[in-house]
Amino acid sequence: MKSALVLVDLQRDFLPGGALAVPEGDRVVPLANRLARRFGLVVATQDWHPPDHVSFAANHPGRSPGDVIEIGELHQVLWPVHCVQFTPGAAFAPGLDTSRIARIFAKGTQRDVDSYSGFFDNLRRRSTGLGEFLKAQQVAQVYVLGLATDYCVRATALDARSLGFDTRLVVDACRGVELHPGDVQQALTDMQRAGVELVHSGELLG
């Protein structure tokens, strides 16, 4: 069974000191590098937002990061401005070995809809091309890691399952935002219920 490693949003703005820092997000990077050397195919997702993106609290007067608003049929969490196209914050994490990455899939590129998943926008109207690429490479099994467990990692893993991939989450190579206590555990539960297998890096690294 051909496998691929999916690195989710290992970008500067999600690291400590970044615009939308995930606690201990930097600790994922060395594990990602070690795991990448064990896979013949490695791909990465990259948040790549326009400056007027709908998810930025700054684009909604009177609103603050963490607020939730209704946009059409979706609940939208508002975030600090982050991962704006062509800015340093959108770049991959310092120390990440990008030489192993075969293809990068940008997401959140449309101003009017967010995209947590590496496969689709949150309305599932636009594909990033990740699913099509993996299937063209005859990948049947994906291992997912990155930032953040309770948002983009969760959505990516759930969509991988919905597309028929045998999906494994490398739990210790992820970190969460935890806007609310228990969010990370709930995300892990959601993924398990959908058929995602939880694994640890030690099982893969030996």
C-alpha cells in the first residue's frame, strides 16, 4: 500500500512569536523532518490568505479574534491576521526540510471562504488539488501531522477519510490551539469516530 505524509500548515505565523501562535508549535518541526525521511512521498499544505480574508477579525469592525460570526451557511471563527500571501508569516517554519516536499497545496486563497482542510474549502466547493494528486500517485494511505490539531489538522484528516484514504494521525507531531478547554481532545475523538487511526511517531521511527 503506497503511503504519503501530509504536513499541515507548518508556517511561521503558527509558531511561538507568530501572529497566530500555536503553543509548542515549533516542537512539531524536528519530528516532521525525521518522519519525512521515512516516506517516499511528502506533501505540504500552506495557508495562503489574501489581506481581505473573511477570517480576519480586523476585516470586521468591532469584532475580536475568537469571536464567531455567521457568514452564509457557515459559522466563522475570527482570527488575527495571519499567513497573508507573500509575507514572512506565510513562509514555512525555519528549520523545516522543504527539500523532501514533492508538492505544496495552498488553501484559504479565496477572500470569501476559509479553508481549514488541505483538500477543500470549508464549503467544499473548491478543491485544492491534493486529493486528485494523491490518487494520481496511487496513494492509498496518508499520515497527517502539523498545526493545529483542533482545526486544520482535524479537517484535513476527516476529508482524507471521506475521500477513501486509509488515514493515520501522528498525534505527537501535532499541536492544538485550544480556544476552549477540551477542543483538542474533542478533535481527536471526532477523527477516531470517522475512522482515523491515532499513531505516535515512535511507531514509525522505530
